[in-house]
Amino acid sequence: MDPLLRGRAVIFRSPHPDITVPDIALHRFVLARATELGDKPALIDGPSGRTLTYAQLGAGVDRVAAGLAQRGFEQDDVLGLFMPNCPSSRSSSMARLPPLAS
């Protein structure tokens, strides 16, 4: 960081208009239009360039949620995740058991 900026707030503003994010769970907001957006990129891994589409993300979230439910996880159970920060890990962190995903 530039030594002259140390200790000062640095705010970056987008040239685009602000968006409104509804007061709902992140996974519901992101996946609400997954079917509609289908083959459009949802996540792009900068270092590798790997792209995960909305369809792939939605399907991955559904698979992980089904696997957790099959293994006996229920709503309000605690699950620890230890994984790299990459597009495929978002399926795990966004997965919710069926009652939450509907």
C-alpha cells in the first residue's frame, strides 16, 4: 500500500449505478435466476480462468444439499468446511438443505 495512504480510508466507486440487494439469504439471491441465466458465467476463477455457469452452480448446490440431507444433516446442524477458495467450493458453501433452498 502507498505509505501516503496508510491510515486513510480509500473508497473505490464503481462507474455503474448502485444495485439494490434485497434482504434475503445470499444463496437465494444468487440462485433466484440461475435457470434463466443458464450458460452465463456465475463465477470466474482469476488465476485459472475456470468458469462456472449459473446452471452448473445451481446443479452443484442442489447436489451438495442432497448429499448433506442423505447423510443425515438437518436444518440448524453445523457443518465445518475446509477448502480452497475456488469456484467449485461455492457449491458447498451455498448449499442448503431442501427446506432452506425452496
